[in-house]
Amino acid sequence: MNSFTDSKEAFETQSANMDKVQFSGEVMHFNDPQETVKKLIDQSLHAKEQAYCPYSKFRVGAALLTLDNHMFTGCNVENACYNLGICAERNAISKAVSEGYRSFKAIAIASDLNDQFISPCGGCRQFMREFGLCWDVYLSKPDGSYQKMTVNELLPVSFGPDDVSMKNVP
């Protein structure tokens, strides 16, 4: 086979897999990527309902999609010692990492903000950056509308794993 044929087959395989999302043990089939985005945002809205935020009352949910179409959700969990809380994005990513996933397609973030799209905090942006620059982040509103960005757009000129491996100047 030539490289064009190999690339075409890889693309067709990836496209076929884009139509399936596994969530809670079942595989869901979608006809188009918009349907996948809608499901991702819906799951982030649902995850928001589980938030534990007795101090801020600011509920956040996240739904994370892996490269092989597994979905992980997370919500913010506060603590009386404020700095021990965890954001929804980091919660979802940590759940995925604990199951062996290290590469992601997209994450959707939801809150109760009606007037603006929810945006991840700086800590979550850095946490997402650990797993790559070129995956999608969907900032949403409760009505399901969203703005699509990439991790790189949210955290330009970032510090990442490749920077740690650079040699120090003697």
C-alpha cells in the first residue's frame, strides 16, 4: 500500500469511530459530529446537577470524550478548606486518567451562567494542557448553546510536558 491509501484507510476508520460514543457501558451511534457535541454538552449539564458546592453555590459540570469515544463526566466538589476543592474539568480528566486514558478529543463545560459561556479556570486550563494542545473545549450555557475553542486557544504560549524535558542551561 502507498501512504495515500494508508492515510485514506486511517481517516475512514477514524470517521467511523467518530459516530460511536460509549457512555456508562453502552455504545451510542450518531449520524453526525453535531449530535456528538450535543450529547457531550447534555452530559456536562447533567453532571452539573451532581455538583457539591455549599459554599460558592456555583455548579459546574464537565463531560470529557476520549479518542476511542468513551465519555467521562465530572462536577465541582468543594471543601470547607477552600483550596482542597476540585473543579469539574479536573474531576472528569482524573476519572479518565484513572481508567488508563491519556488522549482526548473534547470536553464540554456547563454552569448556571445564562449571560456568558462558562470558561475553565487557569488551573483547569493548565491541567488540560498536560494532555495536549489540539483538542476541543466546548464552553456552554444552560440553553445548550456553545462556543468551541481548543486548549491552545485557551492557554497560548503554555508550559507543558515537552518543556520539562528540555535541557537546562549549564
